Amino acid sequence: MEGENGSFFFCEEKIEHSNAKQYEVFSETGSFREEGFVVINNIPVTEQGKAAFEERFKNRAGLVESEPGFQAIRILRPLSDDTYAIMTVWDNEDSFKNWQTSKSYENAHKKRGTESALSKDIFPRPSFVTTFHSTLKR
């Protein structure tokens, strides 16, 4: 995958590399196509908050999967640090942007800032987003 600041490699199998972050797939839907636009929401979560965070994703509405241009989602549990990676793959950047302005997105994020939201205490640092244009090499 080609990122804003160079290359990024994603492998759905275990690899040994000194700089590789190790994750396990916590939840997945869809499959990767030959090309796509990848959005990774990197979310640091405290050890005490992991159970609540994972429970929220187990019970998510799954609305993103029916959006035009959606290819796949992978919710990746960190094995070597505290940062989860929520990766969605889209046909193109416009598909992702259209989802961000949709009712589906609004419904998926409606608990933010409410009493039903996850406690802010479980997030030790701000989350950050990385994006890539991917081309599968087989």
C-alpha cells in the first residue's frame, strides 16, 4: 500500500520483521479487491479499557458494510502495544468520503459525546488516521 509518507505493507499472515507491529484480527467482514482506498483509525486503549472497547465493536451495528464502495473491514487487536487498528477498505476515496456524510455514518457514531459513549479515560492518547491507496500484488 502506498501511504502519504512512503510505503506501508499489510499482510494477513504472520511475518517476522523487526519493525512490524503485530496484530490479530478481532473481527472481519468483506474481502480485498485488486485496488482500493484504505483508511486505518489507530486508537490507543488502556489495558483496563480493552474489554469495554472490544465489547463495543462486537455489538456494532455493521452499517458500513452496506455502503456503496465498501470492500472490507478489519478490526485488529494489538499484540505488542496498546493501539488498535480499525481498517476499512473502499473502492476509492470518494466512496469513503460519501460514507462520512451518510446517515449510516451518523448512526454508527451517534453515541459519541453522550453518556452511552465509552469513557474517555480508556484512551491514553488521541487516535489518529492513516490512509493509503492499495494495489494487491499476488
